[in-house]
Amino acid sequence: MLPDNLVWLSGLCEGLAMRRILVLCVLSAVVGAALAVVLHDRPEPESKTVAQEPLAGPPPRIDARARAAAPPAPPAFAPVQPPFAEDELTPEERVNVAVYQGVNRSVVNINTVVQSDAFLLFDIQSEGEGSGSVIDRQGHVLTNFHVVDGASQIQVTLFDGKTYDARRIGADPPTDVAVLKIDAPPESLFPVTFGSSTRLVVGQRVFAIGNPFGLERTLTTGIISSLNRSLPARRTNRSIKSIIQIDAAINPGNSGGPLLDSHGRMIGMNTAIASRTGESAGVGFAIPINTIARVVPQLIQNGHVRRPDSGIARLFPTDHGLQIFALVPGGAAEKAGLRGPRKSTQPRRQGPFVFNYTIIDRSAADVIAAVDGQPVKTGDDFLSIIEAKQPGEQVVLTIIREGKQIQIPLRLEAGE
């Protein structure tokens, strides 16, 4: 049994502990009530997306049926596509866009079906594709000859996706140029503008539009890499002169499409690539527009090109020029007094029989050293000069005859 003083002290301690607990409970209740009041008076945050602004005032009430008919809102992460602004483009980009927008409707897609020889009683067909350019509102389309060579069926698709059957009205294999005709309404035809290939320079910017691998109206850009290249012509032993070399990407399907300058004028027609794989290696070639402009009117009018004829059938290259191997009887060269090989007949006896043998003396033939002062060393050199003239024009041949050099004028006639 504790003494009275200890009993009193123990009771005092218990009373103080109870009072402390009571005070803490009261303080906790007061703080909790204050926090509840503060949170109750605080406005709730409104959800919003990047493209939305907080609404002023209470939100409008939406009818349930209107809410059901309204389209779903785009997700908050959807990018906003700004309208096209030309002032955001660089000067170089503006030129690219202007050339394409000005010319792409003039470019067509050409599809062909080629009928090959029958094999095991079955005809073999192959398909091809290329490009072309509308050149007038009568429906004439310019393309490469090799694009439509041997085609039994040709179809041309315009920029609006409409396809028309086409017929070939003229072709010139020596220049790889052909003209097609489609019966399309004039309002659907947008002719390309012809420029000039006279003043082209290496380094000049160029644009090619075509259908590589069937991808319609594709634009590629580059520069003129070189001028005055030569390419072998199809079906002939000649070369196409003054070819433009470019580094713009040219692939199968680009053949026949236009080569353009920075003003959207056609300065050539894409025709070939130099590649070991058949795909672009950065070396493409185009026929100059001046060559095209010279032959297209004849193709439309006559279906073929009537070239001037010199009356010389065959030439043989020598160290001093081109020796005449054969003349066309009654032709322009014979009329001008040019000489071919001298032929003579001599009898020879073999046993009881006598035969007449023809002896050809080629040393008597004239050797052409130059035409209008331009030296010629190959038959292609000679033809390039002659065919740049018109039937009826006169050229002056520098020839070597019996060791002497003389000048002979030759008036060209119309060839077939």
C-alpha cells in the first residue's frame, strides 16, 4: 500500500495526461474543419486541350440529341496542319513549285501492248510504259519512237486520270521522235511550251517530269552536265547529235517526258540513261528541242521526215576523208559531176568458154574531205551536215580527185 503522498502524485499525473490528450483532440478537430472549408470554397479546375481556351462563364447546355449527332472531338495530340504559305518557301523551292504547277498537266502517261511473234501457236504480248507531252489542243502527243515502236495498242492517260486510245501518226527513228493522236476534248489538253536549246550551258538548272516505274507526273531536278553528246539511233547505223546530258534522276518510264528550264519551257525530251542496272545512275540524256521542232511539223503533216538527198549511196572512210563507194543513178551527186569507182569490163577465156568480168577501180573515186568547209571523217559527220539543210539548198563539197583538191557545188534533192 502506497503512502498517501505517492497516491496523490499518481493521480495528478494521470489527470495531466488526460488533459493533454483532450487538448490535442480539440486542436485536430479545429484544423480539420478549417481545411474542409478551404477545399470546399476552392473552384474545380477545368480540363482543356492545347487547341481549346477556358470558357468564360458557365458552360452551355447541350441537348442530348445534339450531343449524339456531333462528331467526336479530335485527339489532343493531333497536329494542326497550317495552310500553305508561299512566303515560307525558299526562292529555289518557289521555282520548283512554279515549274511543276505550270507543266504537270501537260505530261501524259503512255502504256503500250507489243505483239511479238507467235510461239507454239500462241501470240506473246508484252506491256510497256513511258511518258509524253501534249503539244497542241488537237490532241497531238510527243514521245520517243522507242516507247511506241512495235506497239499494237497504245493508251494515253491525261492528268485528270482519263485514258484514251492513241494512234501513231508519225515517227522518225533516226531522231527517236514519234507523234501520237488522241481524241480528247480541247479543255482537257494543256500544251507544253517549246523553248530553245541553242543557248544552253553546262551547269544550268533543269527539271524532268515523267512517269518513272508508272508513278505519274514525278518531278526530278538537276543540272546540265554536258552538251553535244552523241547517242546511237535505233534501227540505224547513225548517231543522234547534240544530245543533252543531265544528272536529274531518269528511270524506266521517264522516256518521252519533257526536260524543262527554270521558266517551265521545254528544252528537250528525256530519252535514255547510262546505267549498268537499268536504273538511274545520275547520267541521263535528252534530245534537244531544236531537233524535235524541226521534225515534228513533218511528222504531223506527212507521217515521216523528208530529208535532203545528196545522191550518194555509200561512202567509205579513209585517212583523207570519205571516198565515194556508190552513186545513185541520175541522183544529185551524179548530176553535179561527182565520180564514183570506175568500172570496166574485160573478157577472160577459161577453156572453151569466154566470160566477161567487171573490174572496179576504186582509186578513181572522189574523196570528200569537207562539206561547206566542215571536215568530215565518218558517214555520220556527212549526214549530220546534209540533213541540217532543206531540199533545194546547195552545199559545196571539198573533194580530192587525182591528188588535187577542188570545190564542187551540189544541189540537194528531196529524199524519201
